[in-house]
Amino acid sequence: MSSVDERELAEVRMIEEGLRKAYDGDAKGVADAFSSLRDFAVQLIHMDLTAENEIDAKALIIAMGDIGKVTAEKGMEIASIASIRSLGEVAVEAVDRGRESLALKALSGLGGLALEFAGKGMDAAARNAAEALGNLGKKSSKAKMEVLASLSETYLMQLAGKAMDENLPETWASAVNYLAEIGASSDGQEMENSSVGAAILLEELGTAAARKRNEPQVKVVIEALEKLGKELFRQGSKNALVQTVWALETLRILALEYEMETAVAAGKLALEALSTAGIPDEEQNLERIQEIKEFHRRILRRS
């Protein structure tokens, strides 16, 4: 038997082992299986780029996601966290090695599991998923992988929405803050879509929170937008800064409408902090903002 055949057989056996341990409720066994599967996946990422290796790596990543879904069904929070961390490490390694298609496959698995965990009220696993998505988004942004960065933002927005529905405030806050961090990490003109997209998605989350009369959540979004705006000003990212200011003003007005005094005050302070940022004329930016909103709508449909 060749070394390739031996490796593939070992992968299949470990996938079967992981599934069996998951169905048996053996959290440690699942965690051990994920550790081995992560190592197999990283090994494939480092191999020469061939169709066979690409297919093998994608199949392995899909299997990792499948095992993670079983841990969600069984309510195995520790094993679920192991699935997130392993997939996150595989995704980051793929970005580091320039294997964007494999990073996208791992991101898809991460995003799907994040929503599964939040939907089942698994707060710790969902928060770990928010962290993994945030770290991958920031890494992708630095690597100038726009689709990866924007899709990470979209998954975080969806996770925040699910956390709002399931009353998971810590997961919700984590998703919001990591979304802002991805936008702030998108330094440079060529990645400005990601920064604008982050502000757009934060505005949507803040609007949803306001309509649910959830003032603490509105305030969290306002504070995240303020941090994002200050970083964008430092970078000189004008379009994204305009969208951030618009988002803050929208949320301030909504908070005023719904008589959220604390959020109104936070919005006013945030706007004052950005008032010297040299915002260009709104008319000059409207068309560009609409283009980026459409870009994010396409990303959302793909997810």
C-alpha cells in the first residue's frame, strides 16, 4: 500500500471514529478525533496544489463539519467547541498558504456550525464560533481576500441575529464586536468594501435591536461603530467612514424615537467624536455605498 493510500485510509478511519464518538456522547473522544483531522487537513493544505489533494482536503473539511453537527444535535458543548477551534485553525492555515477555496470551504463549515450552536442555545460554543469567524475575517482582510472577509462579516451578522432570537446576549455582543474588528482591520483602499460592509451590517443589527426595544444592544452597536469610525479615520478610509457616520445617525434617531435615553447619549457622543473626521459630501458617496450594499446582498445569497 502506498503512503498516499495509507494516509487516505487513516483519514477515513478517523472520520468514522469521530462520528462514532459523537453519537456515543464521548466528548474527549470527539476532541481527540478533531485534533487528528485538523492535522490531516493542514498536511493536505501544505501539499502541492493538485485536483486530487484539493478534493481530498474539501472532503475532509466537510466531514469535520458533519461531526460538528452531530455534537450540536447531542448538545455536547465541549466537543462542539473542539469542532469550531479545529475548523478555525484549518481555515486560517488555508489563508496563510493562499488556498482560498479551502478557506472558503472551512468558513462555510464554521458559519453553518455557528448558527447551529446558537439555534440550540449553546452559548459557549456559539461565542467560540464568533471568535473563530472574527479571527478568520481579520486574517482574510490582511491577506486581501475580500470575499472571505465579507462572508465572515455576513456570518457574524447572521449569528448575531440568531443570538438575538435565542436570547444569547454574550454571543450577540461577541458577534457585533468581531464584526466591527473585521471592518477596522480592512486597511487600504482595495479592501474598503469590507469596511463599508461592516458598517452596513452593524446598522442593520442596531436597527433590529432598536425595534425590539433592546437598549443595551443598541448601545453595544453604537460603541462598536464608534470604534470602527475612529480606526477608519486613522486609515483615511472616507467611504467607509461616511457609512459609519450614517449608521450612527440612523441609530441615534431610532433611539430617540423609542425613548432610549442612554443609547441617544451614546450616539451623540460617538458622532461628536467623529465630527472632525472630514466627512466628504454625502452625494459623492451615495452611489458607491449602494454598490457595496449590493455586493453584500450577493454575498448573503451565496451564504
